[in-house]
Amino acid sequence: MLVSVIISAYNEEKYLPRVFKALCNQTYPHKQIEVVLVNGMSTDHTKEMLEEFKMKHQAEFYNIQVWDNPKKTLSTGLNLAIEKATGDAYLKIDAHSLVTDDFIEQNAKQLSAGEKVCGGKRPTIIEEDTNMARTLHFVEEAMFGSSIASYRKSDQECYVSGVFQGMYHKDVIDKCGVFDEQLVRTEDNEFHWRIRENGFKIKYSPKILSYQYMRPTVKKMMKQKYGNGYWIGLTTYVKPKCLSLYHYVPLVFVLAIIVSLLCLPLTAVPLALLSGAYGLLLIMMLALGIKADPKNWTVILIPFLLLGVHVSYGLGTIVGLIKGIKWKETYQM
């Protein structure tokens, strides 16, 4: 099976050496690997690094292609890569991730066994082992932080609603189409929903393992959560079926805060109940954080970070819902 690895990168010079090393270390036969690299008009040395990898390793792989993507976004870059790829299956690898040496092999085994779409575990990792980085990582991986998707930690094979860095048989793309280029943060949600709607199953295997580098600072983490929530709000108007109820939990939380504050002139009961319930949750998460990393003084920030994550996501959803009223008129079904 010829596997086309598709990578869309924008200003990823810091991470590309690790991606390239992982590709060269793959246990799957290199002559059965096509690498399609797309540069999103980077302003750093990403383009030069892509071209250098092609020049050095062209003979090692079945083929290496490098393309420019004037539209810059991830979804348009992936679609360009799919258009240029010639393999029997497409395997998406995020430039901001790290894959194991048998990543392609384990994916290919699933498709060889009859699956059409597959993926695996996707824990997050930190770039530098500092106190603050470990605390942010705890928040990111916490059930009440971001880690609710089953594909992050499960040790059991099963069928799921979506995967990170999935492999897609060519038949799936031929029938379902490519990524929705009008969606920025929710293109995966919509794509996997469309795949399921067309009768395909998405196989999860714990033997397929990759890691994603998490946002290294509080500011970047909150910006990411706000952006995720914002696109949930927009997507609600055009493809609501690709979203789950848990996507709206932060929105409900923020609305509950607003309603409780508005009720204060009449009664403080709603705010007291909300504060009590949420406070217990934060205390529980703080206790777990202290237990996990007792010598890390920054774990005391866990309650504030969790609150920041939930509020950022919820506010983003509210803004997305408001702006989506006009945005949906420009969306082309």
C-alpha cells in the first residue's frame, strides 16, 4: 500500500526537524511512503527546510513533493496535499506533533485489515520541563480542562466519532470529499461527521500513537481556547450536527455566571450555588494536581487556569454565535 503522508506547515521551523527525523525513522517501507509537504506562506525558514528535506531524501522515499499554499489555512493546505498526492491512502501529520517510529506501519495495518479510516492515541507533551509547563499540561490533560475525547487515552480498540492525525483510504475521499475550507478550527469535526454520515466507521487503535505539543504559555493557551470556542459558535449555524453537547458546556457555564450576576439585586442564591458547585470541582482538581506534582508550587494556579480555560472557551462561543448571524450568510453550502 502506497501511503501519502500529508503535512501542512506555517512557521514551523522549530518543530520540523523532529517531524523529519520521525519520517526517516519510520519502520514502514520508505519506498511505499510518499511525502507531500505544503508551505502556508511561512515567514520563517519553513519553506527552505521543506525544500532541503526533499533534496536530501528524495531518493529514500517513493516521492517527496513541496507546494506553496497562498490561502495559508490548514484546511486549504491539506486539500492541496490531497489533490497532489498519488497514494492509496492519505495520512495527516501535524507539523506541531511528534509521531512514533511505527506510526505509519500501525495505521497501514488497520487499513490492510479492512478499515477505511483509523487513528490512535494523542496525548499532549510539553516542550520544556518547567514547573509552569507541567501545571499547564495538567490543566490541558484534565477531564475538566480539555481532555474529554476518548482517543486521547483509551487502551481499547473501538470505533469513535473522530481521530487526531487520521489515515483515510482513497475511497473515503472519493466519496466524502475533502476538508471544508470555510471552517478554521472545526474542519476535523465536520470532516469526520461527513465520513460517518456516508456510512464509514472510524477505527481507534491504541497501538497508533502520536503526541501533540501543547501551547507553552498561559496567553497562548487561553487564545487557543477562545479560538476553539469562537469557531464552535460559528459552526453552530452551518453544520450543527458535527458538534456534540460537550462543546457547549463552557458556554452554559459562562451564561450561568452572567445570569447569576444579573440576579444579584434580587437574590444571591444562584451565584452561591454556582460558586459552591464549581468551587468544589476546582478544589478537587487542585488536590489531584498537588498529588501529581507535590514539589511544584505553580499547581496552586490550577483553579485559576481552569477558570480561564472555561471562560475563554465560553466567551469565544458567545462571540462566535453573535458574529455568526452575519457570517452564515457568506457560507457556501
